[in-house]
Amino acid sequence: MAGGAWLAVAQAWRYSWNNLRLALEHASSAHRLRLDPREVRQIVALHEFMYWLGQDSEKWRLGWEEVSGTARSLLRALQLWLVPSEYQWGTRLEVSGASHGLRLPFPARSVVVPTSGDLSSALRLSNGQEMPLLSFRPGPVWEIPVKATALYEQLRHALKLGYRHIDLPEFFGAEKELGRALKDSEVPREQLFLSGKLSSKDCYPMGALRAVQQQLKHLEVEYLDLLVVKPCPEPAQSAVWEVLEAFHAKGALRSLGLADLDVTGAGAVVLPGVHVAPVYVQTRFSPYTDASVLAWALPKGLAVAANRVTGTFGTSFLRPEEDPHLLQVAKSVGRSSSEVLGRWALQLGLALVVDHAEAYVGVFDFQLAEEDMRVISGLARLSFSAPGLRVDSAELTEDVYGLERFEAKGAASLDGRMDHPH
């Protein structure tokens, strides 16, 4: 397996073992007595071994292969002990309602989000423009040949449901059908918020000029409310931005935004000579992903949109909508996991980009309690923490599940000298 695959293995086992340690911690004394003491010692030893493995894919490749058989045997032996109908609680996990569970850049309460059911509920961008929080992106558009008729139907349906912010995908021959869907919907242009894209392949002056002209022409509109710029090669950034500022000056682009940022280089986009600053950032985000883009953008007054909070994320081993903790929240509030994830993002203060219109129509019909927000926000710690270890991806997450109590014994002395648990 490649290095990235081994990091996915690391996340999966850390997630499993953190949950297992929590099950041991919160079981009744009588229920714990049903375990063999040797099993408990092995569980703790394996958990502490994860500290030594850290976030080093090569260590996981060499070290975990040797002990994974023991880990799997333990899980098989504990299956009946962990069955919910058999499990006996001692103390319940107490989750406070102090904040939503993320530090952005400091712990905060959830944002007040409408519960009126109106899909056009909006936020005000830093330039004064109103932008609907929920946007729909038709797709996929990368299939060859492009299924233009399907995209037309998707967009028409989303508009009928009440979506007014349309996140137009990077065009691959589908723009005319999307323009026809907008026209046939008979929704007045002033009620729509249209976000276009400038892809990396068009990130040079003539490419940017042509791309914006083409979008306006084929969509049959005089302006885009927002143009989102994907990463540009550094030498071309200033020149491309000048082209976009010229469109902005003519009223053809109302606002500019950024997408898919590496925040270590994001500041380079906002150059001293820029006249029109970006007001929006779009990023892939879920409870399992790094919140560093949010921590970078929100204090600067940039609106941040979570691009698809469901589905597979990089090295993620589990889809967020399938997570047992999230499913429990969804059950308690009587909503689908997709709606809960969408509402979680909105209450963090984010906008939301979705590609399944029906799945998110209820995000403005209910509210998550702060305790539920923290349960979801804390999932990153379950994947990225081990005794004595917390990798960068969990740094912005509060210790909602109380994992810091599982400190590695003599962690400082473990480096290179911990015996493999057999």
C-alpha cells in the first residue's frame, strides 16, 4: 500500500481503539469483570503502541502488520461484550453544551441559523452582497459524453424545490443545457445567485478572459454573482486577478472567491496591489477533515462554504454519514444523517454546497443542540488521537470525548523502545 493508504489504516485503527477504550471506561464494574484481565492489558498496550507509530506511514507499514492479527483477534473476542443489547453502562459520557466543539480560532457557540424552512436564507458577504447559505451543484459533469439532459433535469428540480444559489460546475460542454434550465425555470434573475468557476487549467490571462466570457454567453446572463477561482500557478496569480477585476469593474462579476486552498500559500492570492479582495472560500469539509482553512478564513471575514459534507474524504475510512455517533444524533433529532451534517456545517457559521438536492431540503427546518454539535465536531479526535499523540488535524477540535485521559505510560520513553504487544 502507498503512504496515504497506510494513513487511512492509522485513522481506522485509532478510531476503533479510541471507541473501545471509551467503552471500557464507561462500562459498569460488573460488565468489565466479564473481560479477561489479559485482554484489557492487550487493549491498553495496543493503544499506547499507536503513540509510537504516530503519523508515520512507514512505521505503520512495518509495525502494524506485525500486531494487526492481535488487534483483530481482540475485536472478535469482544464482539459479544460490545453488543448494545448486552453492554452495561456504568457512567454515561457527559457532553457539555459549552460550545460547538471547534476552535475557530477559539471555542464559540453555534451561529443562529433560520429554522423557517426557507432554502433561500442568506448571509451578507463582507462586500455587502447577500448570498443564500445553501447552494446546489449539478453533476457530475466530467463523464464523457456529458449527460446534458440529466444536468438540465437536476437543475430544474432543484429550482422547483426552492434552491436559489446555484454553484455552477466547471464546464465540460454542459453550460448551454444549464443556461436553458435557468431560463425555462422562469425564476427571475434577480432572485438567483449564480456562482461560476475558474479552473486551474484556465489560470492564465487569456484563459481567464475566455472562460468568463464563455460562461456569460452560454448561460445567457449579463453577470455572475460570484466567480470562484481554483489554485493558480503563482507567477500567473496577479495577472489573472487583474483580468477578473476588469470584469468586476464592468459589473459582470459581482464578487470573487477562492477554492481548494492550501492555507500555507493562501495569503499570496490577496496581494498588496489587489483592488477587489476575495470575499468567499470554498473547501471540502467534514467532521473528519482538517479545520485549518476555516481557522484561516473566518477571522478574516471571509465566508466559508463546505463543499459536500458527505462522502469519502481523502484518506477517510468511513463516510461521515455512516458514523455511528452521527447516526445516533440523527436518530435523536429524527433527521437523516445528511441533513444533520448539513445543519452542523451551517451552525458552525458555514455556507453549504450540495450535489443531492432532495437530501438537504430540511436543513432549515430544525436546530441541533450544542451537545449534538460537540458530538459531531469531536469525531476528528477519535480518528487522529492516540495516547500521548494528537496530530495537526485534531488541533482545532476540543477534547469532546475525553481522550486526553488515556495518556501513554512513560510516553517520552517509548520512542524506538516500545516492545510490540503480542
